[in-house]
Amino acid sequence: MNASEAMLNLNASREILPQPGPTRLPKNAVKEAHRLRLIRAMATVVAKAGYVSVSVADIVKEAKVSRRTFYELYKNKEDCFLDLIKLGSDALLGQLEQSHLHNQLNEATLGEFIKNYLQLLSSEQDFARCILIETFAAGQRAIELRYEITSNISQLMI
């Protein structure tokens, strides 16, 4: 998935996704809709209560999907959280790359880059809390992913 698709998917998760129950959508579309519901729910509940306090039950309740659906998509809470961080960071990096694409980096454009970064984080506050704060509570894999994302962002500034 490229960065623009990631941003569209992150934004689509705000839209009304298929309601529980029978649907005429293709199976893969339903699966992706459930994935996006779970990711958005993960961001919401973790931002409210913190990663350590959140259970799979909290996530599925917020997402309005079954526990079975959760485990069809994810092995555990950590896998869902990592998917949230990956999808959100792909979207964030994609937007930053687009804003940086035509600019030669200098003092003025660096200021614009940082402003864009902060605006993107403020537009997705639940995600921002997850990536900036809660990754440290989520364990080593999340911390390594956060480091990778931070490195990718810093590479855009060079």
C-alpha cells in the first residue's frame, strides 16, 4: 500500500463502514472495513485509557465487531496496535513527502515542513498520542517501529 492509499484508508475509517450483519460487499472489502474499524477503535480507546489498560474487549466494543473478527485479523492487541502505527505513519509520511516533494530544503522550507508535520498530528490526535506516547507502553516491537518512522521523517529533512 502506498502512502496516499494509507491516508485514504485512515480517513475512510471515519466514514460509516458496513453495519454488522449480512452484506453484499465482497468478502475482502468487508474484511478491510473491519480492519479499519478496529484500527480506528484501537486509536480511540488507547488515546483515552492508555495502551496497557486497553483490552481486546474494549477494542471490539468500540469497533462494533465481534471478538472472532478481531482474531481473524490479528493475533493479539499488540498486532492491532502495530497495524495502527504502520497505517498512520504511512499516511503521515505520504503527506510529508508530498509537501516536501518540490521544495529544496532550507531554513524557510524546514519551518514549513515542521508546521505541516505538527498540523497532521493535530488533525489525528488519537493517532498522535498512540505514536508519540503509547508506543513506549506497547513494547519493544512498537518502540522499534517508532524509531523507524522517526528515522524516515528525519530523512525527509536532509
